[in-house]
Amino acid sequence: MFNTHLYQLQNTVMSTIKILPATKADFKTLQEIGKKTFYETFSASNSDEVMQRYLNESFSEEKVKSELDNPQSLFYIAWDNQWPIGYLKLNRSEAQTELQENDSLEIERIYVLSDYQGKKVGQLLYDKAFEIAKENEKISIWLGVWEKNPKAIRFYEKNGFVPFSSHVFKMGDEEQTDIMMRKTIG
């Protein structure tokens, strides 16, 4: 599982965080961060059986490698020295989970390990997404966020996102509601 040295870092002074593009060789890092952060965030609201099934399907080696192979999806990893502490997944055009708009960019994931939350890592990853959107001349960025995740909703509102719709996210047999939010780039 994830390198235990990472947890020893929580008591040290934060060094400069670097946001670097992920490569195909990083699939295991993305898989491990994805599983850990998803579990940390949503396990209290879902049964262990449903959670394990979701993690095994959504972060399987095959699925993560397939996502990395999609030229319309971009991944960036946040590094604290040599330790991966979070990642960003962006989708363009047909890789977008819903809207598939050519003039927008979807933030599908901003995942930060719990030990690094509140230390501006999520903001650095968001800033990278905004930079990519501007470089690609997109007119907006959009995302879906679980309605029962007020911390994430506040983060996106602070960054200028506003709700525009909602959609259903299935966890096992349960239907959960995601708020869809958008920020216009001007």
C-alpha cells in the first residue's frame, strides 16, 4: 500500500510543493492516492461493502491505465519532495463525464491526502487546472461535487464556481446527488 514515510512527513515543515504532469509510469501512484482519498472522504457515508466495490472498480489497474491513455484527459501530481500527496484529473471534449463541451474543461478530480488538506495543495492543483484552461482558450471550467461535501463546495465557491445543475452519482445501489458547478474564464 501507500508508502508509510508519507505519514511521517505530516510533522515536518512543508517544503515547496511541485505540480508535475503524470506519466503512464505513475499509474500506481494515481491508483493509491485515488483509493485512499476517496475512502477518507466518503467511507463514513457508505457501507464498507459498497465502498470496497467502488474502489476496486473505479481505481483498478486497468481503469487507471485506460484513463492515462486517453489523450483528452490530463493528470498532474502534487509532490512534496519525492512524496506524492495529491493529484488533479482534467477532461477535455469527449473525455468529459457529461457535458462534453469543446469550449470547457472538466475538473473530474482534485484529490489531496488528508494529512495535506488545509495546506494549500488543493489550491495549487486548482490553479494548475485554471492555467491549463486559459492556455487551451477554454471559456469555462466545470465540475460535479457531492451535495454532502460542504468543505469541497466552499472551496469551489471561494474560487468563483457557481451551481448550474445537478446529476446523479451511483454508489452501489444508492443514488447520490452531485451539484454541478461552473466558473467562467474571463
